[in-house]
Amino acid sequence: MRYYAQYDESNNLIAIGTGYGGTEITESEYNDLLTEIRTKAQLVEQLYSNEITISYIPVEWQEEIQRRVDERIANEEAIAEEQIPGDELLTMIEEVL
Amino acid sequence: MSYNSDLQNNNNNLYNILNIINSLPSGEKEGQTKIAIPSLSQQIIAPDTGKHLSSVQVQPITNELLTSLDGDFIADNIADGVDLFGLVGTLAGGGAQIATGTFTLTGEESTTINYTVTHGLGVVPNFAFCVTNMNVNNKISEYGICLLAGVNNKIYSLWRGASSRWTFYGISDALTNTSPVQNARIGKATDTTIRFGNIMSNGGVSSYGYFVPGTEYYWMVGVV
């Protein structure tokens, strides 16, 4: 199986995966990155939900985690202002009912 | 007889022997060897003038030789995994061609509404799906995404909502459409890539259904 990591123009890791694409990495590197990605995603979720404070997060990750939380809040504010198409609204209502 | 007389007789005998040798047929001429390389046409291996063939060495048949004789003898034209004369084929299918993989987004990008994977099929797929574990105990992950594309290059988008049931969620234009229609969570496909995602026709971002950072998504595309 081929493992890869994918970076953006600023050399930030944006994804890992299996299959074609990206830069090939070893299985061990893949597993390490997967663990780090999941840990960071969990921290973003916890910080966003006010379950933790920024001081709980390792210093070297604090800036990144805080930035991602800020981006998420900004995105959700943008979404809140967006008009929802009629059929999507209907589907959303159906799911609630 | 004297010693000199004996010596003269011997010389005469040697001279006669030399004449006999010189008068022997051509088959007794100087030998030579030649090398023959198999070809697509009949070959006649003949000795050079004044010589005879003592041996002809025929070169072995190798995949390099066969490729030089016929440019179609390449790995791409041999079934995947089949070894012919030491050349292992890479030609997939003959029927369906399938490519699979996974991806996990870091969330580093400000949006995770779409992601382009490289499938490497070499042809534009006519079906695809992308799915994740729907049982992640996470509010956002409850909105798992499942994309199906198939008949007549239409894309059938299904996903599971918060009510834990599957919802048929629209049919898009062809996979090659650069502007996915509303609610079809899939984008442009090429012969090398396909975009899974959540882009809507109005350019907006759905409030749910986007890829969840840290969650592993499984994809499959193919041609049948």
C-alpha cells in the first residue's frame, strides 16, 4: 500500500492518505501523522466547545489550534448569513421531524 | 641407398601430400563462426567467400529483443502481473478498472468542503463513491457523506443525516461537469483526479456535510 502526505503552497500539511497523489511516506510516518492529526482535531473541537482552555494545549500547537478554531468560527458565521436553498431547507426539516 | 637419397624421397613424399591437401574440396577450407539474431523474417546463414561455417550461435529470445522487433511488446500491453519472457505486464482490467484509497484532512485549510484525490486510472471514471465511518460520536461526523455516481455519468448523492437515516440528495450533471449542481457532493473528474466535496451550485457552503478533520474517508472510483 502506498501512503502519502499532501502539502499546500506554504508547505502546511493538508492531508494524508493512501493511494496515488501527494508525497510518498512510510507506513510508520503515516501512522504518526494520523495520530497527530486526530489529536489536533480533537483539541480544536474541545477548544471550540470550551471544554478546555488554550493553556491545556501543548505550547508548540497553541497558535495552530487557536487559528483553526478562529477559522471555524468565521466560517460558521459566514454560513449563518448564507441563504439556504429551498430543497435543502426541506431536507433539513425532514431530518429534524 | 644413401642417406641423401632417403632424404630426397621424403621431400618428394611431403610435396605430394601438400598437393593433395591443396586439392581437397572447399569443405575443408578455413572455418569461421557466425552469430544469428532471431528476426521476423527467414535468415540464411552462409559462410563468407573462401570459408566454411564451423558453428552458428543463435542469440536467445529476450523481452528486449521482442520489444525491438515489435514496439507493441511492452508492459502496458500485457495483462497486469503476467510475465512474458521476463517482462511483467501492467495492463489492468480488460473489464472494469477500479482505484481505491483513503484520505484524512488536517483541517489546515480554512475550508474542508472539498478534496481532490488522484485516482490514476488514466480514464475518466463513470462511477465513484466516498464514504466514512458514520458512527463517529461527534456532532459533525454524524453527517457522514456518501457519494455515488453511475448510470449515464449521473451522480447520485446519498448521505446520512442527523436522524440516522440515508437521504437521497440529488443527481448532478456528468462527472466532467465543472459546476456541480446543488447538493451533489462531487465535483469535476478527470482521467487522473476526482473531486469529492460539498460545493453547491450557488457557490455557498453547506452548514453540514463537510469533511471532518482527523476522520478517515474511503473512496473508490472506476470504469465499468
